[in-house]
Amino acid sequence: MNRFVKSLAAALPPSLLLSSFSFGVEAQEALEPVVVTATRQQTRVSEILADVTVIEREEIERAGGETVVDLLARQPGIQMTRNGGPGTSASLFVRGTRPDQTKVLVDGVPINSLDLAGSPLRFLSLADVDRIEILRGPASTLYGADAIGGVIQIFTRRGAPGLSVDAFAGYGSYDTAQGSAGLSVGNELVRLRADFQQSYSGGFSAMKNASGQDADDDAYRNRGGTASLVLTPLAGHEMGFVLRQNQGRAHYDEIPPTSQFNDYEEFRTQQWQVYTRNALTDAWTSTLRIGHALDWHKYVSSWPSRMRTENDEYSWQNDVALPLGRAMLALERFEQNAPLGDESSSEESIAINSAVAAWSANLGPHRWQLSARHDQHSTFGGEDTYALAYGYQIAREWRAHASLGTSFKAPSLYQLFDPYSGNPQLEPEKGRNREVALVWERGQQSASLTYYYNRVRNLIDWVPTDTWGGRYINVGKAHFEGVTLAWEGTAGAWQWRTSYDWLQAIDETTDKALARRARHSATASLWRQWGAWDAGLEWVGMGRRPEAATAGGGELGAYSLFNLVASYRFAPDLKLEARIDNLFDKDYESVRGYNTPGLSAFVGLRYTPR
């Protein structure tokens, strides 16, 4: 505790701490967002006993020409690295854990794949995203494997009663162009929505000091769409279908250089689901869901290859209102299939059958959430996880909560069966997390201080071998210890959000910090409205980070990035939006040897019926 308290005191000005807890305004009723991801049930934020962020549609529209990973990189507890411009390899570290240790969902469908290029979110468009929920901390009890660091869930837009059309078009630096259109139509019985989007960027050379083919600009194009149908034949009964697809091409540069070859990746991602949600009684709601996700890549490079991952999930969830609190009971089956070696190879597969039980309740100032899960893995047998969380309302404006939970991540099909580096003897990674938090809320303001300690054993890593290449092995243990301090609020025409993270991600085998995780990071944003104008300033600060040994080791320098955001509303339905990113043209690296975007601007026109 002494280590993080000293770091916290050194990094934060006293004025920030004082102002956040002594803002003299009368308490007022706040419009709380409702969160699904933290409990798998609709729950008000003030009742959540976890560290959660909700990104609403308003903030998504401010992102302009940015990608999903750009937007997530400005959130508390998340650090991002990228090997170049849009579409290149991008990694999101939630509380310091690896990208594949965070569960990623689109409308409840898991999209984690065998892709080695980091987060599967890098190809998703923001055009059809309604909101994003981020759950920081292990969530294997609710979501099974891959949730050691947390869960990121994307919710796409849905149809509404009436007929409406919305559209967006924009252009900016690096010859970046975006266009999207959406159609919504419906009544009390049927609601439909269709979204279409296309984006292109001429890009820049992903590699620093490149020559030959690697010195060219690495372009990126992405087109796709979403279609959804929701039927409500009777009150309390809903059926739906959602289909989402993106495809395109992303150019990149390899290290070591292959200056005579123009590397690029063709990709296609697809998710669909069918569900029915039925209120069987006043106290019992049943939800049946079938979901499918496809992640396909073709790499055209000096080492051409293909990769395909298919996920299928079958879920039956029951939400039951009890005399005290609510219960959730679920049965699930997850299947993953992929050819290893090349797409013509025989497929490898895994299957996981799961049973989940959870109970949450409030009694006076006391709150609690209990959950347990059993996973029966086709390769590794049974695995049990649990989570316990308790909260107490100290006073009207103050509450605290603490939690203890376990998590696990089974080795991927690639790590197990790849003919070059796979290892069938791998054991699952297992984690144990402890967390405490203090939350202050007054009217339209909230502040929180969260401490966590997440220890993971049987850590999986790729290590070089005596022959060419390397192999995946269990290398030992790691722990992720940290503090997140966040403050956000609204006062009149002003809105603000700020956060600071202190993180120690340590490989206990070597007693060294894990690569590309900064000990200190912070974000801040401030917006204000003046009549038809809405303008703001965003800031991201990242401390020094150790570089991976495979990239030469050493240390990556600290950096600060500033962005300007503005919009002007010509009419209730029409507004002009603009962004200037990296305002001071900071030259920085998130991965050694790779370029990052310099000073860039983007302007767009948005039509949204009100």
C-alpha cells in the first residue's frame, strides 16, 4: 500500500483531490445509466460493485474519424499500443493484462479469436455503435475464459418506432474519408434498423526510417454494415435477429524489414445472433440466445498465410426476482473451430459447457453480489470460479465496496496446436483478484478510488527455442497491482472527466515489469456548450514503459497528447463536427520502430433526426 500511496500523492496535484470532494452544490437527482455487462442483468451504476465505464453515443460521435481502439485508449485503466495506422496490429491492456486476457463481446457474442495482431476490435466501425461498456477486473464467473483482465462489450444501434434516416460524411488528414447511413423503421410490433459504413485512409508508413516498399504509405479500407430485427408480439415477449459484418484490407510493414514486399492483410469479420426474451411470470424472465462470430484473415507478405476462427455460443439465461434481490441462472455452450497451419488444414476445436449462478441484493445500506460458475472444457476438464462482492452505503454521498474473485484462461487453439509453436502440454492460466473501492457521488458528479491486486499463475508466453522460431510454454506467475482514481461530472454548460492510473505489472519469474505497460498514465477531457457550439479538449498522458526483449528491450519514452474537438449545430438535426488530434505534433512510439499519427485533422457533417 505504501508504494501506490506515494505514487498517487506525487502524481496528483492537491487541488484536484480537494476540488473533487468539496464541490459546493446542492444534491440533485442524477440520471443514472443502466449497465448490463457488470452483472449480466440491467443494473443502475450506483448499485454496481465493480469498476465500470459506460461510453454513450454522444461521446462516440465526438470521436469523429477515430477507431474503436482510439476511443478505448482514452478510458481509465486501459493502455494501447499499435504498430502503425488504422488496421495495423493494435493491443489493449486492461489493468495491464494481455489483449487476449480481456473478453470482447458484440451484443453478447464473444469475438475473441486466434488473431495474433492484438485486439479483435481494430476492424469494428463506430458508425453503428450505440454504446460501449467496460468492466475492469476479472469476470470469468460471469463470462468464462478470457476474462482475466475484464470485459469490453459493444452494443449496436437498434430500430425505434417511426421512420427516420441518419447519415454522416467526413474527410481528414492522411486522405482519410468516412461515410455512413442508417435507416430505422418500426412500430409497437416490429422494429428494424440497417446501417452501412465505408472508410478509407491513405495512411502513413507504419515503419520508422523505412526504405523500399516499406517506405510507402500503408493504406486501410473498411466497409460493412449491420441489420437488426426486433419483434414484440406481446408485452414482456421479444424476439430478435442481429447481423454485423466488416471487410477490407489493411497494409502494414514487417520488422525485420522486407523492403521488397508490399505487405497487406485482407480481413472479414462477422457476427450474428438470434434471441428470444420472454417474461414467463411476473418474477421470471427467460432468454434464449444463439450467436456466431467469424474472424477471417489472409496475409499477403513474405510469409503468406491465412487464419480463420469461428465461435458459436448457445445460452439460456433465467432472471428471477426473489423476495430479497435477484437471481441469475444460466446454462451455456461455447464452441471454437479453426484450421491450424493454413486454411486447408484439418480443423482443431474446443467446446466448453458451463453452468452459472448469481445472486445480488440490497438490504438497507448493505449490497452484495455473489456468483459461481462451473466450466467443463473439452481439453482441460472441469474448472470452477467464484466472485464475492460487498458494498456499504456509508452516507448519502459516500459508498464503498470490496470484492474477491477467481478467473481462468484456457490456452488458445493456436497456442495448443499450431504446428510451429504450439504446445499441447500447456495448462490454463488462473487468476485471483482482490479489490476495494471508495465512491463519492453528488448530483451530476462522481469520483472513485479503486485499488486492485490480481495475481495470475501458469502465465503463457512465447519463448525462442534452439531451432528457428519459438514455442509457447507456461513460464510462471505475474501480478497486476494498481490504483485507478476517476472523477467526472457536469455543471451547467461544462462537462469533464479525468482519471489517473498507477500500475505495477510484474513477471514474478524475472521480477521485472511486463513490456509496454506504463506505471503512470492519466486522461482528462473538458467540454463546454455555447448555444449551438460544443467544444472540448482531450488529453492522454503516458509514462515510460519497458520495451519487449524481442523489439530490442530498453525503455519507451513518456508522452502527452492533446486533441481539440468542436461541433456546430446548424439545425436540430444537422451539425458540423471537427477534430484536431495530436495538437502539438508529438513524435512518440508505442512500439519501437513503428510510427504513430502526427498532427491530423478531421471534419464531418452529421444528420441525426431528433
